[in-house]
Amino acid sequence: MKKLKGCLLFLCISVLLLSKGNTYDRSLAMTAEPVSAVYSDESEKTSGEIVDEINEPADTGLDDIPGSNDNGITTTGTMSGVNDKNTGNTENSENTIDEPQPKRLKIVAVGDIMLGRGVGSRIEAQGKTYESAFEQVAEVVNCGDIVFANLETPITDRTHSLDPKGKIILKASSASFPGILTLGINIVNLANNHIMDYYSEGLMDTIALLDENNIFHVGAGNNLEEARKPAIIEKNGIKVGIIGYSDMAHYYFSGNPTIKFSAEENEAGVAPLVEDYIMEDIQKLRPEVDLLLVSLHWGVEESFYIPPEQRDLAHRIIDAGADAILGHHPHQFQGIELYNGKPVIYSMGNFIFDQNDPENQETFIINLEYMDNKLERFYIVPVHTVEKVRVEFQKGEQAVHILERQKTLNLELDTESVIDGDILVFPQVNAQ
């Protein structure tokens, strides 16, 4: 009944505007019927509503978020106009609503999420909820149609782990999972060097929890075939394929028993970062999707340095058909390269972690906005971890140093970026 009334209202307004000789105003647009996903995603985010002249916008509490009004950070996940979380359709026609509307999609990506160890112990000692860790940034992250993160730990309550004398052991308890949900994440990478810290049992606990909550995952599974299997998500009429790999898969770690993380034909684990695998998987996936993302756990840890051979591999992956590379592992946000118009984010750093160095606590929220499968806008929003228990925006003078540093790191990769208020924008995208 609500949708019927809205449609009638929309028709009345259209007739009125046409009778006055006006073109159709995008501020009066209604979103279309939702398009179902390739995989069922029952945890869809709230769809858009009629705004501007028809209804006053809801009070989102985002007025103080950097760029929320004039820098393009929206809670609808579109570049402009009105968006439905499921369809992303924005009405912008000239005297007709029969013309095909552009397909819009927003991808939001964040780096390592680690809700265990010092983060979890502090949250629980302070009597806080895990949702509180993200309460300031959740609505901005949640605005993506695709919301990606690297899940740096298994989520399990098991106690049998690898030998902590042989490697750093990480996990997050199942009690932390509501924190993941509050961000609206719908796809995670599991191909990293901690997901098997509690053996295959911890990995399977994590996968089961993700599946129960309709969160897609890539990069790990019961065997190599599962670990290399892509996630294909359809949003707003656009199919997005994601594959993930880890460069630390072949190392052996001591424990009872000693294991390596690499999945085998009949062994659980992660997809190893093997170029032949990546090229084969891109070749198979490319005809099935409109956009293809490659998630890579790679790079020099605790450093801004990107080796030439790493850049060369990134270029080959883009040349093979990837639309973007989402990197992680160094625990610092490294430089971004636009290669042939495609973003290579070498390392997204830590979104939340308990490491001590300032560079480990600073990162950005990635925003990639597509129209008809073409990257139309690309910007990043600075955030940092505070007291190891919450993520907050960096604003004003506080943001200057990280924005300037990132500009420099990007220029070292032949990529221009411009500070616009409290965000960093990539003008080369609009110049394509």
C-alpha cells in the first residue's frame, strides 16, 4: 500500500511538471523494484526513500562526518540522486521514464578487522558492545552496495591453536560478530596468514558463521577448489565477482600438528597467491561478471614500500581483466595506483587492530562509485583507531598529515590525488 501511494504520488507530480513544461527533476525520483542477487542476500540494507521536496531527509546524525554534505559521502551509496540499496536506480530522465536508466553501484572497502586480543579484551573490560567500536563510522561504511573487508582472524571459541611461540596467534570470539554485522559487510576475504591460527576447525567455524548471516567470503575453504571459488554478487543489475589469495600460504607453522595454510586438493586452507591460479580464475570469471575484484594478502609488512615486482604483478592482473585490486597485510595504508584507469590499492592497512604505532592505527575507507560498469568517482575517507576500542573519522587539522602523506605516496605511483575538505579524491577517474 505504501509503495502504491508512492507510485501514485510520483505520477501526479510527473503530470504536474509535464503540464508546466518542466523536465523531470531527479530530486523527485522514486527507486525501482529491487533486483535479486545471484546468491541470496537476506541481510539487504534499507532501501532509499523519496527525498528533498517530497519528504524532509531523515536525521542520520552524519552532519559532522567529513564530506557528508558536499564531498559525496552519502548514506545511499550512489554518486547523486536517490538510490535504492537493492537496485541503485536513479531516475534522471528528460520528459520520459521509459528510457533505460544508468546502473549505479558503490563499492566500499576497508582493511584488516581484528576484534580479538587487545581490542576484544578492552571492549569487554569497559563493558562496551562490539557494535560500539564502529558506531561513528558504521553508517558511512554501510552505504556501499558491496562492502568488503579483510577478516584478519578466525571467529571461533575454540582453544586449540598453533604454537604461539612459533607465530602470532589471533582469533576473535563469536561474541564479537555483531560488530561485523553493524558495518553492513557483505563480503570478506579469508585468504590471509591468521585465518588458520586455530586450524581448519577455526576456519570452518568462521565460514559457518558467515554463511548463517549471508555474508559472502573468498580465499579459503575445505579444499583448493573451494578456496579459489569466486563470490558473485548481483546488485543494481550489476554482477560483481570477487576472488582472493594469500602470499603467505606456503609457510609452515609449528603446532600440534605443524601445518601450512595453503589449501590442497583434499585439505582445508587458503588460496595461495600463485599467478597461474589468478590468471586462470580471472579468465573463467571474466565472462560471467560486469566487474571483477581481486583481493590479495601480500606486500612488505610494517612498511610503505612497494617492490617493483609487486607493481609488475598488479599490472599483469589488471591487464588480465581485473577492475580493481584490494590489498592487505602490511598493516599500513600504502600508496594507491591508478593503472589504466583501474585502482590498485596495495594495502588498506588496519581498519581496527591493537597495534601501537600511529601508522598502524591510521587508514581510509575506500569508496568506488560505478555507473554502467565504469568507474565514475573514487575517493577515500581518513579514519583511525582510538584507544584500541573504536574507529573514528579524522577531521580538520587532525586529517591533514594523513591526507598529505597519502598524496605523496600516490604520486610515487604516478597517481594524482587532491584533498577536498577532509577526503582525498582521484581526479584522474573523472578525466578518463
